[in-house]
Amino acid sequence: MATKTTEKKADEIAKLRIRVRAYENKILDASVKQIIDTAQRFDATVVGPIPLPTEIKKYTVNRSTFVHKDAREQFEMRTHKRVIDIMNPSGKVIEALTNLSLPSGVNIDVKMM
């Protein structure tokens, strides 16, 4: 049984899964393009960007302090998300991605799979 588990581990492909979030989609797309260009510069195979559903948080607030209960305002925050997979990343790719400077407001989660 030990041989099956070691064979399974050897057949798996190492990959980086990068999940990028931002409130503005233009900044998000520019950041994703920068990440993809950096990965392709070092001959890494890139899958994506895969758009994920936009997360919408809605808030309802009374306009008045304690009277006029029917007068309300609604606000929403939209969080745009993308996923990028980088297959067989080398050390140079990982180092280049860590040194990458992205605009503020962009949140990045990196997982090694």
C-alpha cells in the first residue's frame, strides 16, 4: 500500500493557486495582468484568470435618528474576485511574485497545492 501513495504523490503536479480580491474591477484586472506577465516571463504555465462570483454586501441605514422609520438609505460593497493557477512554479517565479508591487486595495491569497 505504501507504493500506491508514493506513486500518487509523484504523479501530482505542483501548482500555485493565487486568489485576488479587490473592490474595483479595473484595479483587479490590472493586477491580474501584472501577475500573469510575471509568471509567463519565467516560462510558467498559467491557467486563468478565472472570474469568481462578485460578493455583494448590502447595508440599510435609517436617514433619521429616531423618527421617519420609512426613510432609509441602502449602500452596497462589491468584492470582485479572480483565481489564477500557475503550474509547476520554479523558485524564480515564486521569488518574482513575492517581489511584485501591486496597488493598494488588492488582497492576494497564495496557496501551494
